[in-house]
Amino acid sequence: MIVITRLARAVAAAAFTLALIPVQAHAQAAAEPLVTEPVYGAELEEFAYPAPTQQYRFKSQGVDLQMTYMDVKPAKPNGRTVVLMHGKNFCGATWAGTTNALSQAGYRVVVPDQIGFCKSTKPQHYQYTFQQLADNTSKLLASIGVKKAIIIGHSTGGMLATRYALMYPELTDQLVMINPIGLEDWKNLGVPSLGVDKWYERELKTSAERVREYERTTYYNGQWKPEYEVWVQMLVGMYRGKGKEVVAWNSALIYDMIYTQPVVHEFPLIKTPTFLLMGLKDTTAIGKDAAPAEIRPKLGNYTVLAEKTRQAIPGSVLMTFPEMGHAPQMQDPVQFHKALLKGLVR
């Protein structure tokens, strides 16, 4: 096993400074020889982020914790703040292109890693709820003087953003969701509960090959580009070397939270202006591979789920990307960011 940072640093820096042409920037970095099996540490200690990181330290559930976050100043301030909430297999670093697009457009951009993820604390014991993560985030924002913000959530971050908007409507200018998961209640549709122990067993088997194939088919509509590899290694690099067990354990707890705490039933209660951006080739559904074969084709159909979600959230606006998968902001950043900026409330 070899600890490396060169590829991560090169790619992260390129992604942030050249966000509107990230394919070229990433490709140049990815063209460098890749050292086999990078080890980044349980809190991504050896993985460089595209902007300086800070730590919000606090106590929750009797445990001393720290949330790592980026707080990026706007090029020409418009007086507004955006908070970016990452997905389950994503981190603050994967928001590099979006962060740059928003900051160049005049927004202050706050990008936290949630507890249990990426560069933030992974406690041995923690009761994960979307309410708890939303509360943690609200306290972080208060500590840095953010009173009201546009909340943007991707994937699992969409579930968290929904909970945040429901809990703190007065603090939420606009709710933006990018291919959120949880648009259907999997347990009610017949997906069996795996439980924390089974999720833990599965997470201990995390490998670059499995992650890469899943991302290729689900995130990028069957396509693969060299610039995507750094995000595979970012994720898998936490599962190599010392600390991989606590990474897998926290991941298992989080998967159980996602499965057991659907937000779909509360969509009609959202009062915040909501903008939905959906790649329609997405097929994400937690636990789909463990579901009975006859129901798998019915799960994660974003062509259906996108319109169903628009109808469920009062007054919401939907923008679709017919040829994109689960991560449109990474698959086609130029097209995506143009649509995102156009759809933000003025």
C-alpha cells in the first residue's frame, strides 16, 4: 500500500480553477501515472480539497466532533449564500466545479462534509438521523454568520436538504435538489431491510473495481472518462489501511438511516421554492440488488420519479437531462451549471 497525494491534488486544483472546462483539466491530471491503491486515511487526511478547509468543532450525543467545510468567497458578491450538501458516495471535493461556477456568479459557497463522511469525524457510536445532520449543519452555518441560504442537495444530500428545508423554512431561500434519492419508499415497495450488520459486511468489501462499475453505469449513463477515476480513488482510499473498519461502520449506519427514514411522504409539506434537476438515465435505489428480481426493474426509474416529485412538491420547477445519469453536475458540467444558475431565485 502506498500513500499518494499527487493525483488528488492535481485533479482537485484543476477542477476548482477550471470548473467550466473540467474534462480538459481532469484529463491532464489523470494522464499522469496512477500509483496503485492510494491510501487517503479514514478522514481523507491525505486527499487535498480544491479550496482551504476549516473545522467546526462541537459536541453531539455526548461525543466531541468536527465537521470539515470549505467556505469560498464570491468573485463579486451578490449578497447571497449557497450551501452544498453532498451525497452518500460523494464529498465536498466532488462539488469543485459547482463551487467555482457559483462563486464566479457572485455567491458565497459553504461546502460541509457531514459527520460520518469524508474529512469529518466518524464516531464509533452515533444515532444517524436526517434531523441530527440538519441540526449539525444549521449550527455550523450560525457559527460562521450565515443567516439564510439556498440549500442544494445531491443524491442523499437531497434527502438531507429536504429535511433541512422542512425544519428551517425561515432559513432556506430556495431548495434545490439534484438527482435526490429517496423519491420512493423502498421498504414499502418490497426492498428487504439489510440491517446495520449486513451493510457493514458489504462495506468491508468495498473495492475500486466495484465502485468504478457502479459509478459508470449509474452516475454516467454507461460512459467512463479518465477524469472520473480520482473520485473512485477518493472513496476507496478511505477503506484502505488503518481506520477502514470505522469508515465501513459509519457507512453502514448511514445506509440504514437512508433506508429507514424516507422523506418522500413529506414532499407535499415543503413550502420553500423548490428547483429539481434530474438526469433521467439514473437508476439509483438503495438495496436494489437485494430486492426480489421481479421488482428490481420498477425501482429507481427517474423518468417517472422526476415528474412524480414535481407534482408532489407544491410549486416546484423541474429541469431534466434526458441523457445524463445520477451525477449530471459531473457528467456535463457546462450544460448543468448553465441550467442551475438560470434556475436560482433572484
